[in-house]
Amino acid sequence: MNSVFFKNLETEEEIQQKAYVSWKCWQEAYAGLLDQSFLDTLTLDRNLRNAQNWKDNTIIAKDGDRVIGFVVCGPCRDEDLPDAGEVYAIYILSEYYDQKIGYRLMLAALDRLKDYSKTVVWVLKENKRAIRFYLRCGFHFDGKEKELPLGKPVTDVRMVLYEN
């Protein structure tokens, strides 16, 4: 853990490793929350294509030469909150849970979003672990929900942090 550091996503190797982290985290975090048949469609190759498209505004956590987590943030995509920032994704390999890496990634994202008066994150309603994390970071439910077709319909709920 002493060798963990945080930096902007830059190299092709880091992009490939981010894709692996994304793929692995979806398999770990969403098992039992999403249809396994849907999770099976999320291949490493598909995650690599996504990682290539989401290079900007990505902060990675590295343990030595290995990417172990990341956060992606930017302007909020919700029309009803045009002046908010958003954490689009935050993932950490499960072997690094409970080491404050997610918290440090969130702090880095919030620092990047400091010019916004509020920050939004969307989370699966059934993802209790993630919800506990966001609550500890100061986010609160604002009552907004949306249905996502992830194999079967699932509910995403919005959480907001006021005054970054």
C-alpha cells in the first residue's frame, strides 16, 4: 500500500490496465445485482474500447506499475443540474478495498470538480456497498431515479454532494 499513488491517465499501458480494472470491477461489484448473462457480454475487449473513449478527466490509482483503481469525472450530464459536476465512474479492485484508495480517488475527483457548487453520482439502488461509500463521502439521495436496461431493468438512484 505504501507504493500507491495517484495520477492522470496518460499511457497506452495505463489505458489497457484501466480497461482490465473496469472489467474486473464490473464482474466483482455487480455479480448478483445484474443478470450474469449481461455481465458475460462485458468483455475485456469491450472495456478496452470504452477506456480508449474515456481517457480525459480520468485519475488512476497505481500500486507500483499496476493500475488498481480509477475515477472519471466532469460536467454533470443531467439536464436539471446544468451547473453541477459528476463522478461518472469510480472503481477499485476488490483486493484493495478498505485501504482508503476509493476515498482518495474521490477526493481527487472532488478537487478537480471544485468549481462546481455540487457534485452528482448515480448508483444502482441495490449496490449497498457503493451507497455506504458515497454516504461516507457526504453524498445524499435527492429523490431522482432512472431505469437502466442492464440485462433486466434495474434502478439507478442519484446522490448529490453540495458545496464541494
